[in-house]
Amino acid sequence: MLIEEIRKENSNDGITYLSQVDESFEKIYLQFITRDKRFYPDDEVKLLPYASERNPHKKEWEQRSKTFLRFRNYLSNKKTKLNILDVGCGNGWLIGQLAKEFDHNYFGIDLNLEELKQADRLFTKENVKFIYGDINKASLPTDTFNIVVLNSSLQYFKEVDTLLKELLTISKSYGEVHIIDTPFSLPNDVIRERNNSLKHFTSLKLPEMNSRYFHHTLDELKYFRYIFNYNPDTIKNKLSNFIFDEDSPFPWIMITR
């Protein structure tokens, strides 16, 4: 499949389908984001990452807005037109915001059809396309994307190694994979954090979500070439976080071939 075919292909709802809809995942995930108050109305999604006062996760979005500004500034230094893929794009806010400022080709892929329809309704235009499919099975074209983004989505993938190999395969030889707003656990904390997640999902009456949410460590990246574009654990950033407004607690990691 060529990238032009993805851009031009349309369905009744404007989304490109690369696999059958997984209704079992759709049902449980939609219940989760609804009960966790993360399924936002259209007017709220259009604001993100600048949440309104009524957003129950406003503090979290204040932190994420700082990550967004860093990434936006990074992208502003790219002088050629790029193919950008947002993996686990959800409601599409990230590429929707970026497309307002930068004339690149944007693609968002996810397995949550309801949010994809919202993304398509709010953000699709000539250079923005949303795709339904499993990134590990979607057969996206190799050597295609200049930048691939995992924006608070890595935790929904079990096998980091398999995922990153696929993302590097569909990336150009000089392409970049960016992991942003994503929690990484210390090895000794994984069991405790899994238990905390189970408690949270159980409180939402969705304990089965625990089998679809994964706690990863930086050790899982050891066979890949990566750097920190932002590391909250440096002394400088810890001091800045103490003195000024609270910044993102999550690193920004860039992986290349």
C-alpha cells in the first residue's frame, strides 16, 4: 500500500480501515475512558492540550501542554515536508493541533473507532488522515514516515521490542520515533504499579483492563539507539520543576535506526 492510497482512500465515515473492527477491545476501552472521564466532548477536544476549567484532568493537561510546546518547537526546525504518524492517536488532538501550524502530511492510527470518528470529524483535512488498524498488523508501507509519535500510548502495547521494530521498519532510514508523555517504571516498582493499576481499574468496575495496560521499563529500550530530548530526572529539570510550574514527569525519548 502506497502512502498516496492511504490519503485518498475514503469510507462512509472518512476513516481508512486496515483491519476488521475489534469490538471486544472497543467496548472495554470505551467504557474505561468514559468511566475515567477521559472521553471528552468535541469542544473540549478542540482545546487540547489546553484543557478547560471543567476538565477533570486539567492538572495533567497543564503538564502535557508543556510537552506539546517542546515537541512543537522541535518540529518548527524541520524545513522539509514530512510524513508524520501518530500511533494510538485517540481523538487526534496532537496532529490536529500540529496541522494548524505546519504543512506536513499527518496520519493517525488507532483501534478505538469511536474516538477516531471524533478525530475525523474535528481535524481531517487534505493533509490529515485517520486510520483504523493494529499497527503491528496493518501492513503500512516501509521506509515511509519521517516521524512516528507514541503520545501517551506505549502503555497499551505489550511487546515494546516488536512494536519499535515495526515502527523503525515503516520509518525512513533517517526517520525518528518519539515517545512522549509515557510512564516508565523502575524495575523494582513494576509489581507495585501493576497492583495500583488493578486497584484503579477495579474501582471503575473494569478489572479486565489490567490485562490491556502494561508497565514498561527503560531496560526494554536497551537494544535500540535512543536519546532523551527531555529528562525530568536531571538535576536541572528537578530544580526547575521545584521553582516554577510543575512540568511533565515523563521523559521525551527519541529512537533512531
